[in-house]
Amino acid sequence: MENYFQRFVLSGGVTMFLLIPCSIVAVALIVHGLIDLRRGKVVPNDVDEAFRNLGDSSAVEELREKLNACPQSPLTRVCLRLLPWVGRHGESWDLTVQQVSSEETAGLYQRHGYLSLIYQVAPLLGLLGTILGMIRAFHTFGVSETRSIGELGKGISEALVTTMWGLMIAVPSQFFLSFFRQKLYRYEQELIPARARELFASLPGSPGPQTKSRTSPLASHSPRPDTASPQPEIANPRPTRDDRPL
């Protein structure tokens, strides 16, 4: 009597020699992504210590040394690349922070994009194994003298094992790939740029975040003074009927 290992692994044929390594690689990439994309790894608190106790905003070299001593992270690299722009503010500063953050997270997108290759290839390998198994099952059924339906059903059942393996690998890979991409997008668009702006705004002498001035609603509806330009006086007014000489 066959056991589960023989029924769900060995009966898959030669394609299992490719599907099993794919499953191991997929599990390794998922575990690596869960560890590598933690918030403490991407936006560590050690960077805050580097921005404290600085003499003034011009101590760029001192800040560079402290950042180099911090654990390497996307936020650390973003801050190092923004050091030449210390003291700037406004729209150009915000665009520079956003661009540098996008460039640094591009490497994370590529590093964790290999999972997409797994979920695309695994179902195709499973389908290939099923086709090979079906060819073998129908060939055996055709050349057999007895032509037992039970033997044909057993061959088809074994052929579908590789399809099962392909889907078992592809579905979790697709789920975690979407999860990783959502986290990376949030890091790129929100967390890293906002944290970098906050850290550089905390430097002595740096302008703080600009706030819009609020005006009283009564002031906005207060009557405006009459600024209409005065009518020019007529130099030689036309004499009226009563002023004409007799």
C-alpha cells in the first residue's frame, strides 16, 4: 500500500525534480521578505540618534560619520544622499526627497521581485507534468490488452499531482508578492520621505515645516474700503440755462 509520499511526490514524475526546488526557493524568498521588509529594518530608530546633539546645520561631516556608523538601511542611504542639499527647503527640496526615496526603494522592488518568477513558472511546470502524465496514462491504456478504466483513472490521478504542486506554489507566492509590493509602495511614498523631511527639519537652523496662516472668517467677509478712483473734475463746465447771459 502506497503512502502519501509516494502518492503526492513520487507519482509526479520527472517534473517534481523542478517543482520541489521551486517550492523551497519560494519559501526562502517569503521568509526573507518578511524579515527584510520590517519597519525596523527599513526605517530604523538608530538614524534619530545621528541627528541629535549636532552643533549646527553646517556640521555635515559630523552627521555623515554618524550615519555611516548606523546600520545600513534605506532611510540611512536616503539621508546620506540628501546631505549635499542640507539647508534647502520648499518645493525643490520635497521633490528631491521623493526622488531619492524612489531610487533607494527601487532596489528593494528588484530584490523581492524574484518571487514573481516563481509564481509564473510553477503553474506552467505543473501543467507540463500533467500533460506528460496524461500522455503516459493514455499510452498505457491504449497498448494494454485489458484496458481497465481503473488503471486509466489511476494514471490520470497521478498526472494531476504536478498541477496540484504548481498551484500550491503559485498561490502563496502571488499573495506574498502583492503584500510585499504594497509595503514597498507605502515605504516609498509615505514613510521614508516623511521621516527624512522630519529628521532634516530637526537640524538647528533649518526651517521648520511651513504652515498656512489662518485668517478669521469675519475678516474675509469684512466690507472692503471703496477704492474706486475719483471722477475727474470738468475743467470748463458747460453753463446751464440759468447762467447764460441775457
